Amino acid sequence: MGEMRYIGQTHYQLEVCGLKRNLPVIQVGDDLWIASFVMLGDTQLVNVCAGALASKLAGYDFDFLVGPEAKAVPLLHALSTILGHRQYIVCRKSVKSYMQDPLVAEVESITTQGVQKLVLDGIDAARISGKRVAVVDDVVSTGGSIEAVEALMSKAGAEIVCKAAVLKEGSGYTGDLIYLQELPVFRR
């Protein structure tokens, strides 16, 4: 799917796992618009997509699900429940006062201006050291967030066995990715 021509459309109808959502088209760059996909608060969408992703992840052997804050958190929770994992790890967007020896990686995202960081609490890093992990996000576009999580997993000594997302947006990410549906980006 990759790219579509932007001709002033205000919405894009997405169908994923039999569910339809009317997504607002938002300008995020001089010549770049995206269909804004937000799972937060959409329990039906989270649960249905988690069920479909769980089926695709069932053949992989991993100890933890890991993903970036914040929109992927309900997806991580639902996947963890469906797959029978007791815990999942969230890479936070800032260092928190409760963290011990946090690990930090920088990330550039299509939806965030400037450089951000992702942070893994040292306590979580110790828990996943030597473990196998599945990295999960809601949308992968350029791969910036996934790459930052990969850097944190490398620093922590965890092995990534697969990467998954609900949506693959545009054609900017070329790595291995398990996903449910493609989402276009829009250019004039």
C-alpha cells in the first residue's frame, strides 16, 4: 500500500480484523499526512487485534512481550493475557524517579517532533537479561520506536525473536515485521 495521494481528504477508512474505523487524516510534515490510528480507549479494537496478533505470535518462543509507551500499552496487556504471560515490559518515554540504573535510547518518530528517548528501568533490564522477547507496537512507520526498543534490548542482553504491530504504515520500515494490516501515508 505504501503511499496514497493527498487531495484534501479528512478521513481514511481502515478495516482491520473485520472492524472498521474512520481515522482522521492529520498533517505531520510539510508534505506528509497520516491516518491517525489510536487504540487507547477502544477496548473492542484492542482485544480483537490482540487476538489476531496472538495467533501470529503463537509459534514463537519468548519469555516477555516488550513495547514502547504509551499507545501500545493496552495491546501489550491484552496480548499478555491471551498468551498466558504473567508480565510485559514497557519502555517509558522518560526517566522516572523510581527507576534504578535506567538504560536510555534515542528515537525519532513520524508523529513526534524532535528526538525523544525510550527508557528501560534497570530492574526490568535485569529481568530480561538473557531472555527471549517479542517486541510489539501499535503502528510501525519509519521503525524509529522499534529500533530504540531493539537498542534497549541489546543493552539489556535480551534476544529479540520477533517484532509485531497491528499496522505497518507506509513503506519506510523494511525490517522483519509481523503485522495485521497496512496503512498508507499520504503525500501531495
